[in-house]
Amino acid sequence: MAAAATSCGPRAGAPGCVVAAAGKDSVTSFQRRGPRASGPDGGCRRLASIAGTRPSVRNGQLLVSTGLPALDQLLGGGLAVGTLLLIEEDKYNIYSPLLFKYFLAEGIINGHTLLVASAKEDPAEILQELPAPLLNDNCKKEVDEDVCSHKTPESNIKMKIAWRYQLLPKMEVGPISSSIFGHYYDASKRIPQELIEASKWHGFFLPEKISSTLSVESCSLTHGYRSLLHFIQNIICEEGFDGSNPQKKEKNVLRIGIQNLGSPLWGDDICCTENCNNSQSLTKFLYVLRGLLRTSLSACIITVPTHLIQNKAVIARVTNLSDTVVGLESFIGSERETNPLYQEYHGLIHVRQIPRLNNLIGDVSDVKDLAFKLRRKLFTIELVSSISSSCFY
């Protein structure tokens, strides 16, 4: 089961759950304490607090930030611990690595343990390219300057559009207060080296794991997938992220990032032909991976080049085996790149699936018309306010 924060006591007025406090002016107010979990004796004990996490206001599920507050808002507050986030890569793989790096950078800032897996880039090099956090008092000022510097005269001219789009507010692109969940990052700068050195991370670089004398085994998983699963399982068990072997030290969260999963670099041929020999290899890998996530304090993000997978049935199975699915559609090389309606944006973002956790029915995002743009410093997500509904397919 995925890690969750539950409120104590079956009754609304259970002792110790709600405290009435009287102020100096004799005005009574009620303050709800943090989430609690039931102890072995049936009583109530406070749920262990983990840096960089918070319980969901909907179902008490423990959440971590994706590193992009606007995306956290779209996903219902953040990414649930014990779940898998699938990022559908854009055509030229320009913007999906940014979301991947934001997720890892957020882990470093909060002191989470990282596990970075890739068949293309050395994990150590990926960490060196993480964006720098905006943590100082001038954060709001820098965000405002970045937004203002990208405004064009054409953007100030309102088009004649449907009234419902004029009433929709823009997505939050800058920090509001210091207590906001998640951090903002400057894409034009790199994370300080001292933060990387102080962090704890594990790297899995596939070319280093492949032996020249590799023996063929009777297994439906490719060697890359099989090796990665063993690596993840060992880290979860040895470092106490597994619930069956509680951590001796302060509890922490394991952030797992897997890049370009399903590409030929992983030994998978689902992107090469429609009738591939390893069509079940990726889906079985995801099935086992999700089982490991469900029984540990971990959250995972993977990027998959779904636009290269020719078999649509494989894409459907991959989607069903993921908890959250977000797709990026870049305008580069498409007709929309020169369309004046999209001149302020770099692509569309599609929230295709939201996890079904502790609910009888799944949540569906009520925001559909979303676009993203990469500014000089920030990657922002906004509601498309200048496009009629006929522009979406």
C-alpha cells in the first residue's frame, strides 16, 4: 500500500484531535492539529514528519512536490508517495528533460535520497545540469522580471474569443509566500556544487552495467530492465525505504528518476517495429516497479518516447500501469509553431491520468486547455486564454 497520512479517531470529536483555545479577548477558536496515525496500542500518535512532504487535503495521502508548483496544483497538490509519474516525451525531447530535472532538484533541496537511472547520460552529469533553486528574498522580484521581459506588444492585444476563456485565471507562475509547497528554479543557472556534494544519490548508468560476456537467460525482461529492477530493489531494502525493514535513522523519501524508458538504448524494440519481440518487457517492468513503489517510501518519475511507439496497444498498457500520466506536445516542427494563436507558447501539456488512490473512482482534471512556455529562467504552465475550443482535438 502507498504511504498515506490518516486522521485519528473514528469520531469527529475524538479527544486529542481538535483543541479549543481561548485567546486574550475570550474569543474561542478551533485549531486542527496535524495528521495522526494509529499506534500499535490503538491510540493516536503523530505521523512522523518528513521534510518536503505534506498530506493531501483530499484523502490524507502523503505527497511530494514535482519541483514545479503549477504541475503540483494540476495533480491535486503534488505527487503521491508510492506512485509512478509518466512523462510522455515531446517529439525532440527538449522540454521533458526539464520536468525530469525539476523533480530531482526538488529532492536535493529537501534532503531526499535520489536514484537516477539512464541509458543515455551518466547520472553524475545529469545532476550537474540540475537547475538552481530560487530561495532568496529576491525570488518574487526575479520571477516578475522574467515574466515582464517576455511580454510582447502583440500579447497586450486581446483577441475576440469565447467568453469562458476570458474568465479563466492564469496558472500560478511565481511564489506567493515562503510556506508554499515546492520550490521554483532558475533554468538559466546550475544548482550549487555544495548541494550536490551534500546530497545522497545512487546512479544507474546502463552501459556500465552491461557485461561483454552477457549470457542469455530465459526471461521476458531485457537485461537492462532486469538489472535496473534489482538495483532499485536493493536500494529500497538496504536503506530502509521498504516498510518491512523500517529505517533506523530519520525517515526519508526515495526519489527515483528513469530517463528515456522504452527507447532502443534500453534494449527494447517497441519503438522500432509494430510487431516487436519485447512488447511485454516494458509492461512487466512497470508492473514490478509499481509493486516496489507501493511497499516503500518512494516516488518515481519516468520519461517515455511514446511518440515513437508504433503499437497503440502497448501505449494503452503502459498508461494503465502508470498512476499519473502527463504528456508534452511541442510546437517545434508543427503547423502550430507559426500559428499566431500559439505565438506566446512553446507547446501544450496534457494531464491524461490522475492516480486512483483511496477512492472508488478516479480523479479527472477539470483543467484541459493548458500550454507551457520556457522563459529565460522559468518553465511555466498557463491556461490558454486566446484559443477557442475548436482548436483542441
